[in-house]
Amino acid sequence: MKRNDILWKSILEDTFEDFLRFFFPEADDVFDFSKDFEYLDKELEQLFPPDNDHYSSKFVDKLVKVFTKEGQEEWILVHIEVQGYTDPHFADRMFTYYYRIWDRYRKRTTALAILTDDNKHYYPSCFEQSFLGTSLRFEFNILKVLDQCDRKLAESDNVFAHILTTVKIALKSKKLSDKDLFDLKIQLARKLLSEKISKPKIAKLMKFLKFYVVLNDPFLSASYSQEVYNLTHKTYTTMGIDEAVIYITREEAKEEVSLEKDTFFTKNLLNANRFSLEEIAELVGVPVAFVQEVKARL
């Protein structure tokens, strides 16, 4: 899978409560945050398998079971798509997801698209058709990253605002010099480390920033890593939490090692020619899409 897809899948789970509060101002009145979320990504894969046994990692989809405050066992589904390019069939795909989810669960679903593209005219928000007296109109929520106000994001106390700021910086990267991009990346890193955010969540946010905003200049990339180390050490030493430096580094290393290990075992099982893609995914503990991506590289 592409780097950004992996980053989005991970960060959405790590900050899902923040995401709900960012997008839905009434979130605390609607959702029961005392109960755990259930991520139904594998179930979603089964509802929407790749066509012709082929997968192209161009979008991220998540389906989450969320309890509401309407009753002890009442829950709804939140379907999220992260779309990074202009696709004329995107609204069609959102509708297809919706009716397949409804067909399986018969539960209310709110659908939301996070648009991370740089096309100022791309705003898919509904699917509709009409023929001989029969009509249909399916509308879904959209969050266009390009339209988010820099000032409001900077002033927000919601962690998800930092993620959107990171994506906005990445969108600007084509128009910026490496040095200007480096300065923006460091500026956001400083802001993150200066705020009162839990160590696990800081580690996830810093990893997202590190890998989502790419510095092509090797010297600036190395300088960024060194600067972040210095900032982290200074920030947390002042607070009396020296181990945070080790924690953040360890979390990043664990993520990279896990990906390498999954890729290694997937390749071996593919080369054995004894298992189906679904069986390999089950054995390794990864999505079928991951297995297809590794297979495509062989």
C-alpha cells in the first residue's frame, strides 16, 4: 500500500474520537465515548472486494461501529473515505458502499469523504439518477482539506486540526522550496511538542508529520530528524519526562519493523504458490489489498 494510505489508516484510528469532535460539533451529545469503537475494515473489504483481483492503492476507506447515547445497545456506523485525486466516479463508489453496508447491517450510517486533492473545483458530495418517474439522490458529508482555514486550524485545540495542517503543508510542497518546506515542517513540530498532548498521541502525530510531508533534500531531512530530537529532548526534559524521546523513536521503529516483517512473510507465502490471497492475508494478519500490492511488486 502507498505510504500515505498506511499513514491515514493508522492516524484515523489513533485520533478517531478527535476526528468525530472536529467534524461534528454536537459529537458529545450524540456519541457515547465511554464505549470503545469497533473498526470493521475487514468486513468492509468483503463488501467491496477489488475488481478482477486487482488493487490500486489510491484511496482509504474505514467503517467504524460507534455507540450513541440513545440507548444502552444503540449504535450506528461511520463510513470514511480519504480521497486524494480527482475521480469522476467517486460519488458512485460512495453510494455503492452505502447500499452494501445497509444491505448487510441495516443500521443508520453517516458517510464522510476527506478530500486531500489539490483541485479547487473538485467537490463530489452526491450521487443521483432519475428515469421514468423513479429517482434517487444520495448525499454525503465532505471535508475539503484545501479549504480549511490556516488560522482556525492553528487556534483549534482539537488534535485532528494538526493532521489537517500537516496535509495542507504537503499540498503546498509542490510550490515551495525545500528550505521553505523544512521551515513549515519544523514550525508545526514545535507547535505539537509545545502542547499538552499525551505521549502516545504525540508519537503518532509526529510520525504522521515526519512521513507525510516529504523532504527530498537528504541534508534537510537529516536536519529535521536532528532538530526534532533536540526539541523533544528539551521539551520533555523540562517537564521531567526524559523517556519520551525513547518512546517516540521506539514507536516509529516498531511501525517500520512491522511493515517490513509483514512484507517478508507475504512474499514467502506468495512464492510458495500454495495459498490463496485470502489465506495469506489471514495468516499474516493483513488486508487482502496489502497482499495484492506485494504480489504486484514481485
